[in-house]
Amino acid sequence: MSDKNSMSPAVASLHDEQARQRTGKEDLQTGLEDTFPASDPVSQTSPTTATATTEPAEEHETEDTPKVDEALAAVRARHDDPETGRAMEEIRALRSELGRITGSAQEMISGSARVAKSEIDSVQNTVIRQVRKHPLQAVGLAALLGYVWGMTR
């Protein structure tokens, strides 16, 4: 990617680990190719029995371990940055505003639903009153609408 100095310690550690894994696969492939006629493949793993000295393992451990302290320091530095603090305040304000807008939208939707329901009830009541007031006209109109609808199908 870019220069190793501009990367966070965690990213640099990840890249180092991936490079070591790629190198290990190449070593295994080379070992397999060198012993191809043999019946048993070469093992890339180390023996599980304890060795007499522990110095190389300790040296290897400190080299492979992620740089957690450096990563934590980088995160703390970002959180202590005044620019980051202002950005976090802006995000909190935007979240608050979004919550207020969401509440207003929900109130408008529920209000619109109540108005629409009352309009539907009003139209339904008007139709019921007209049918009761003029039942023969209602039956005739329904028959005419049924006939027209049947002709169009």
C-alpha cells in the first residue's frame, strides 16, 4: 500500500504477518518440489516436543506479536485530537437532529392516517345516508354499473 510509517501499527503488523504467511507457503512448495519422488510430503510445522533452549522461541514470539501498545497509543492520539473531538460532537448533534426529525415524521404520518380515516368514514356515512334515502335509485345505479363493468370484461 503506502509507506509503512504512515500506516497504523495494527495495519503494519497485519501486513508483516501476511508476508510471513506467504513466505511460509513458498517454503513448503519448494520443499515439496525438492522431495517430489519421495512418498511422504515435507511438513512445514515444527515438532511439538520441547527443545533444550527457549531463547529462539522467545525472540520469535516478540517479533510476531502485534504491536498492541503502539496501536492503542495511535487510537488514543486520534481520540485526543481536537479535530476528532469536534467531529464527534457534530456526529452527536446530527444523531440528535435525526432523532427529532424521525419523531416529527412519525407524528405527521400518524396525523395523516387519522385524517384519511376520518375522510373515508365521512364518505362512507354519506353513501349510506343516500342509499337509505333513495333505495330504488341506489339499486338501479348498482345494476347499471354492474352491466357496464360486465360489458368491458
